[in-house]
Amino acid sequence: MSHSQHKPIAIVGAGLMGRLLAWRLLRQGYKVTLFDKDLSGRQSAGFIAAAMISPISEAMAADIGLYHEGKKNLSIWQQWLTELNQVAKQSIDFQFDGSLVVSHPQDKALFDRFTLKLNQLAIDTVDFAHCRPETREPELAHFAEAIELLPEGYIDNVALFSALKTVIDTLGGQWVEQCIDNTKEALPSDCSMVIDCRGMGAKKALPALRGVRGEILRVHAPEVTLHRPIRFLHPRYQLYIVPRPKSEYVIGATQLESEDTRQMTVRSALELLSALYSLHTGFAEAEIISFSAGLRPAFLDNLPKIQETSQGLSLNGFFRHGYLLSPMFIEQTIQRISATLLKTELTAC
Amino acid sequence: MIDPVNFYGETINSRLLIGTALYPSPQIMLDAIHASGSDIITLSLRRQSPKTQGGNHFWQTIKGLGKYLLPNTAGCHTAKEAITLAEMSRELFQTDWIKLEVIGDDYNLQPDPFATLEATKVLLNEGFKVFPYCTDDLVFCQKLFDAGCEVIMPWGSPIGTGKGLMNPYTLETIRHRLPQATLVVDAGLGIPSHAMQAMELGFDAILLNTAVAKANDPVMMANAFRSAVEGGRLAYLSGAMEEQNRANPSTTVLGTPFWQQTQS
């Protein structure tokens, strides 16, 4: 039986994971229906995020595994984005040529510590380089030193969400705008499996899931020219400034153990704006496009999980690693879907 | 096993108090707390929207440890802010313990002695058991003690710097002058030997966070601090020998020619 003869697979949650999964399933010939309370995707963590892919920086802050896994995912992203740009006939801006780490003079100790830890964690020496910042970013000559992290970059996630919408439509995916609070009650019964990609929307079904608040700022700064993500070492936050097309920049992100979803606080805005201004005075006259706040879905270990449910699978807990880890998790999810459906068929025979 | 310590009438076995910020993940935090052997866990509310109970999931995780909780007022800059937050935390955590932190300088997070003392008096009056975070100024510590604080927590150095005991002399003076107070070195420690040094000076306990949370392996570092605190306590109790300039051979020198004795 070919995939197209199956009943459709229901994907609940049309954020980053839901969309990627739908696209990859559709191109293998599966039928897919996506459900979300808001099909624009604007409320999802993956849409609000700065969409950096930074295996080294994330490994430095958490677990060395993120470095190895992240690098593998980076090469899959490269293929996927090239393919998406062809199929969706759009141009998603992405850059995987590296990021730059800098610090204020008063945080020099953090910079030295970062250098030491690169060695302690045995980060491959071909993956980073000490440099004069202006050799990579001419407008950052006022910083004394920088570390270039090579296997890092960013994706324009707003364009990605839109391209995935186009390609899912082209491949015949269905969209249903409906809030699915309980997957058992609300879904049509004629689907073969339910894949729960709701993120924080699945909190009731996954009691171990918690939200970690993140706040982010977008500006339009024609006076500034930066090509790659810049990471600022700071004693309390992981601050970064990520370029976007047309002189836009995303500045993030706070990380607060809170499930509060209100707008950004004054204190967070002050911290993000002062980081921005101290990186480059050209940001002084930038136009603020938006302040946003969202929750990153996370488990206790801050690592994502694929879990079996009575109706299928749940894919959740990506925390701040949605872009870093999604391709391989999507591939594993598809393998498990394929195995489950095959088993169902064999049982039916 | 070391001797227990008394905090406002509660007998506590561990002399290491540990914080809950900056860990790579809550799981690593839980493992590190377990490894530290701590019985008292500090946690901050200020940035976690206590009014809307935004940090509830995280707080429940910490409550689940079944340890004594010491909520703090980190991030407060005035006595009024700190008092309001203390009242909120008493309601949320059902404890009258409060680690009072009123910051006077944003750059080095130095406590404001005047606002700290003002908030201390109000909170003690409201029935709180105040654990004030203060500098290593003897008069400041004395005034906190006179106000009624049974526990006083001077810094070793500014929060998060890892510089250790910047001024062991002042800390030692505070120990000598306030023998009745339960004294905790809070903040600025980087490595276990800093904690051990404070315990050897006769401090009753150590409070730390960054040194463990920001280690490459927080769980192992928590273990290291646990050993250091225990070692330091035992060293203090055992009564150290006096330091002296002249070498003093531990084996008898009887029979050694006198010219060799004078060279030693």
C-alpha cells in the first residue's frame, strides 16, 4: 500500500516542528493534515525566536552533545533550505558562515573563560579562531578581540515559515484552524496517527513540560552593517544580535524561569537595548519594530524528546534548541511513524 | 559527619547553602543540590513574575526536594521593593525565612547598608526571620545583629566574581566580635578552598551559587564544595596550630650537630 492510500496523519501544532514534519512527510508521499489555533504560526516559539544555529555556543552553555548533534543538523539544514528555496520559489535568507563572540572590557574574564572552555570541551580547533573583530565585521573595530565560531549561523525564520506554508500547500497538505486542547476528543477519527507538536499547548498532556520565558527585540537599523550573528558575553544572559534582510536585526534573548506571557518588562528592554547600543552606536537611531515575549517549551533536562502517546507520537521540549536540533528529530520521528504504520498494516493483514 | 548548625532555632545538618540560578538545566541543578548535601536552598522570585505565579513550575520542582527554602529578594534596589517581595514570598512558600538582598550598586551588586538595615527592622517586626546579605563591614554587621538578626551573611567578594575572601581580616574580626551570631559567607566564592578558608576562620556556613552552577561539571563541583565546607569546619573545631616563622622539625633533633640545627 502506498503512503497516499493511508488515512492522513494529523499533525497538531503548526509551528516549526509541525511545519517541518508536514513538509518532510508530504514529500515522502504521506497525506497530512495540520491543526493549529493560529495557522499564521506567529504565536509559536519558532516564529518568535532569533533562529540562530549555534552548536558551539549552546554546548558551552549546556551540554557538549549539542555541539556534535548541532553540527550534523547544520548540514541537513543546508540541504533542506536549498531545496525549499527551489521548490517554494522563495528566497529564505540564511547564513552558516560563522558567528562572532565579543565582550565588553569589564567582562574580559568571561572572554578568557570562554577561550579556556573551548579547549576544556575539546571543541575541534578548526571550528573556531581568535581574530581581530574588524577582519570579519569591519564595523566592530572598537572591540579588542573576538572569537569566530565557524559552524554557526542563522535562518530568517519568518521567511522559512512562509516558504513551508507554500510548499505544504503545493504538496497537498491540509490546514485546519482549530484549537486542539485535547487531542483525543477534538480530532477527526479518520486519521492514521496523531503527532503532537503543540509545544506549550501540550502542557496538560505533558505535566513535566515547563515554559521558559524569552524576550526578544527587532529593530530596523540602516546605519549598521553586520553580516553574522554577534554574541555578547554577559555574566547573566546569553545576548546575541542576529542580522536579517533589509537591515533588520533581532536581539535576544532573556531566559527566565517563568511562564508569564505578558509583554516584555522594562528591565529586559533596558538590558537588550543597552547591549545593542554598546555593540554599535549606529543602533541609536534604529527604529524599534517589535518587542516580543514567548515561552520556550522545556523538560527538566532542557532537551527535546519524542514520546509515544496513545494516538501516535509527541515531539516536544525543544527549549532554545528548536533550530539547532530539529532536522534529526524530524527524521527520527518520520522513521517511527513509518515503522508504526507498517506494523498497523501487517497486523491488519 | 560534622556538627549541625542553628538557624533561627532550626537545627540544620549541612553547613552549605546553595542557590538555584544559572544552571545549564533544572535537572543538573537538582543533581548538584543533591551532591552538595545542602539542606537549605535559596531561590529568587523577582524576575519570575511572582504576582502571576509565573515561576510556579520551577518553584514546585524546588519544593519537591523537601529541603528548607530560603527565598531571596535579589534584584531589589529599595527597602520597599524588598519588603513587598518578602511578603509575597512568605505567602508563596509558607516560610518566614527571607534572604534579604537590597542592592546599592548595580555594577558590583554591592548591598545598600542603609536600605538593608531599614528593611531588616521592618521585616523582623513583621515576624520574618531575616538572613541579611551584607558587606564585610563590622559596624553594618553589628547593627544588623543589634536589630535582632540571628543570622548575618557578609560577602566574601561581590556576587558572581569568584574572587574568594577579599578581606579575611575583616571577616575574622566580625567572627570575633559577634560570637553569638550565626555567620554565613555569602557570595563571591569561586573555588572550594575559598569556602574552606571561610570555615577555618570560624564562619558557621557558606552560601553559594555561581561557583557550582557555572562549573563545567556542576555536580562534581557541588561535591567538592561539600567536602571543603566539611573539611574547613573540622579544621576550625580541631584548633589549628599557630603559624610561626621558624621551621620546627617534627622529629627530634637530639644528636644532630649544633651547626646543622642552626641552619634548619
